[in-house]
Amino acid sequence: MIVYAECTFFIPMAGSLKEKRSVLKRMLDRTKNGYNVSIAEVDHQNLWQKATVALVATASIRDAAEGEIRNAIRFLESNPEWEMIDYTLDYY
């Protein structure tokens, strides 16, 4: 089972692409190290207050992959430097 999520975040304090990428890189690295998911920025690379990241988890059963994705999303949401404005979850 493959679970795929896309999360869009608004970064109100980012005044430049450099500030956005600092926040984004820190959270992507922490997510990669703390959860069994792949994660990358997939949209809005040139906007300095918006970022869309994709997360993917695989497991032999749906609940395990979905649980890992949901835990990673909760971690991403806990960052006070941004707020999630949208997300989608798909199963393959």
C-alpha cells in the first residue's frame, strides 16, 4: 500500500525566498529523520510565503502507511512558523 499526501502551508513571517527555504529545509530534514516517509517540496517553489510538500509512505497494510503519514503531518502542523491551509490524502 502506498499513501500519498500533499500539504500546502502559508509562511506569514517569510519576507524572502531565503527565509522561506530556511523554514522549509529545517522541517523537511526533521520530518525525514523522525518519520518513515519521503518528503519534498512539489509546488510554489518561487513564492516566498507559500509551500506545498508531498509525503509518501509505503507499507504492507494501509493502516501502517496512513498512520506514518498522519503522524508526520501532525508534526508539520506543530511548527508555529507556518500554518497548513490545505491537504489531500490519496491511496494507491
